[in-house]
Amino acid sequence: MEDRILEVTVYYDYICPWCYVGQTVAKRMQAELGAHLNWLPLLLHPETPPCGEEFSPEKKESLVETVARVTQMAEAGGLPVVFPGRMIYTRRALEATEYAREQHKLLPFHEVVFKKIFGEGKDIGSWEVLRSAAAEAGLNADEMQRMTESGAYSALIDAQTALAEQQGIDSLPTYILNDSYAVIGPQPYEVFQKVLEIMAEG
């Protein structure tokens, strides 16, 4: 283990609040262990229209416990948290992130987009918000929008989502360590340490 760079693949969707708070442990592995992070998309709600969708009263009620738990975890991790009040369309943001990957700015763009949706409660389905995120991450907003609207990354998002589902990944975030061990959900850092110990022993 000592001689090999730790590769951590994280499956995510921006609509997943657990993925937002799960950034903390991923970044800690990067900082403390020199882990190489690879964020891969899994589109959770392909049925969401581009304009987004209002939550039903039942849906809002079902989210109360999640909101409380995520808020607690975000505050513990030093992250701002503001939940959007409706279902947000994320395909556009996921596709724009693939543009950022091509420009070698995936991590800064990814972090800003998560901050927009769960740190500020903004609609990342809108180009206004995504262009703002691009500017913060040092990307060319015009080119990002043009490339994304051309459909250049649409098939890639579908293929990555299908591949993840074929691998049995249906909960987010899912962390794959060195292509061999999976950690599912927003687990504390100690869980990752234990998994790494098991990997080292093997």
C-alpha cells in the first residue's frame, strides 16, 4: 500500500446532499494520504425536467430527517448548508463538469457547483448559476456552455450512469478504493482508515 498511490473513485450526483458532505472525507484522504480523487457521475433522477420540479408536501415531509442529519454533518465539517426548496435538474451540471474535466479543472468546478446547490441553495440547472461557477473555477463560461449545449457530453453521462448501475452501485456517494473496496454512504473518516488497514493486511 505504501508504494502505491491511493486511487479513490467517488460516484456522485449534485442532487445528493450526502455527496456534498462526503466531500470532506474525500478531501481529507487527498490531503493526508495523497489520494488521487476521480469523481464519476451517476444521474439519480433522469426524469427531472430542465426547469426542475416542485416538491410535493409528502416529499418535503420525507426530507425532514435527511435535512437535519445533513445539516449536522455539514456544520461538523465546516461546510455551509442551505437546502434548495425544489428538485433541481442536474444533468446540465454533470455534463458541464465533464467539460471542466477536459480543462483539468474538475475538482475546483465540482467544489463550486456543490457550494452553489447546497451551500447557497441555488438552482444549478440554470446557465446563470453554472456560468458563475465556471468563472469562480477559472473556466471559460462561454465555451463551457457552447460545448455542453452541443451535446458533447450527454452520451458520456448516460454511459457512466449505466456502467455504475451495472456494477450494482445504487447509493450515493459510493467510494471505490483502488478498484477493490467499496465504502457506501457518508461514512466517518475512521471507516476509511479501517478499510485501508484491511487493504494493507491483504
